[in-house]
Amino acid sequence: MGAKDIKPTRSELIELKKKIKLSQSGHKLLKMKRDGLILEFFDILSKAKDVRSELDKAYEVANKKIGIANAVDGIITVKSTAFALQDIPQIELESRNIMGVVVPKIESSSVRKSIEERGYGILGTSSYTDEAADAYEILVENIIVAAEIETTMKKLLDDIEKTKRRVNALEFKVIPEMQESMNFITLRLEEMERENTFRLKKIKG
Amino acid sequence: MELAVVGRSEFVTGFRLAGIKKIFEVNNHVELEPTVKKVLEDRDIGILVLHGDDLSKLPEMLRNTINESVEPTVVTLGGSGQSSNLREKIKQSVGVDLWK
């Protein structure tokens, strides 16, 4: 809205004043939301870093263990053992609300199982396969935790960006433009007032 | 919901040992793209596990979809894909590289 497109009337001025007040309170609120989101983000960030490094470590360990199992028992044996497993780890996705951002909360049924619960014969396989299964169960648990935290972070970041844009737009574009228009109207009204007085004086004279 | 794993046979075997059933073995990168797309459309899958190298083989568009997808959430292992993605996103949103 350019300053020249508006009608310099008193009602327009009152309207603009109202709008500016509203925008300013909106700006203040959004700024608080942005700061709150960033604080929340810092909390999650340190968690995410820990979870990532743990996940990478767990993957490395699991990879090594399955390598050994493959070497000792043979790839085919390990594979056929893997196919015998029955219990599927189930996950539940719930949602949580952080300052208007809906983030997932992932709950899982227990992934860790004892050897008897796994469902393959203990005699047919070596302890290396058991160890590999153990390591992968730990890895899956870590993956579930990482998935929750990393998604939360992605969503928070998206919202931080959106809020930041809004705050900046209000601060540097919307409010200054309205203030400019308001100044224009005030000046114009004063000018009209002066013109009127002059006209009256002329008629009188 | 369930977990799903997409990758080469040596990558997925271990996950079978952990009890995951939705395993998609992909042995060449031609099959990779349609498989990943299929998994992304499956409403019963909550988390998709991919190898970092496989992720980098996917076309840019699909990678962006994966990075933004929440349901299913995609977790990558190995390679340096995921953390650098998040790092870029943090830089873009906050303005400072906080992932150190």
C-alpha cells in the first residue's frame, strides 16, 4: 500500500491507527513465539547431537557384529535365521504440541528380546548371530529415538523460519508502510485545515 | 505402524534379525527410486531406514521430499547424509551453524 493510494480523511486515519496498534501487538507476540521456539530448539539440538552420535556408534557396532556372524555362520545361515523371526516391533505415532507446532511422539513396543523369544533355534546358530541380533535390536531402538527427535527438530526449524519471516515482514515492511501512510494523512489534513482558514479569511476580507 | 528398511541385501539382513518384516531388498539403483516412492506412500509405515549412500543416489526432488517428510520419518545410517542435511536446514532457518 503506497502512501499515495489512500484517501486523506479522518476516518481513514483512525482506521490506520487501529491497524498499526494491532500489527504492533501481533509483532510483539510473534517475536515472543520466535524466541520461545528458538529456546525449545536449543534444548532439542543438544539431544539430537547425542542421539546422532549414539546412533552412528550403534550402527558401527551392529555392522561389525553382523560381519562376524556372516563370516562364522555363513551368510545363508544368518539370512535364514533372520527369516525365522516372528515378532515385529510396532510403533505408535502420537502428536505433541510445542507452541503451536505439532511434533510426533513415537512410542514403540519393546524391540529387545531374549534369545528364547526370538523364535529361531539356538542350536543351529552360533553366539555370533545372537550378538548381531542383539546389536541390531539396540540399533532399532536408537533409530526410533532418533526419528522422533530429528522430526521434531525439522518441524521446529520450519516454524522458526516461518515465524522469523512474519516478524521481519511486520517490522520492516507492514508497520513502516502504515506509519508512512499515517504521516501522509496527518500532513494532508493539516494542509487542508490551513487552506480552509486561508479561504475563510479571504472571504471575510 | 511399522518400520521399513530399504537397501542392499547386506544392509537389510541385520534388520531382519531385529524382527523387522517390511524389508525391501534393492540391489541396483534403478529399482531404488520406485521402491522408496512406494514406501513413502504406504500409510502403515512410520519410519523408513535408508543407507546414507543410497540417499545420495536418489534424485534431488525425491531427496527433498524425504527430508521434509514426517510420516514416514526417514532416518539414514552410514555416510554423512542426514547430519549434513540437518546442518544445512539449521543454517538456513536460524542463520548460524549450530551443529558443531
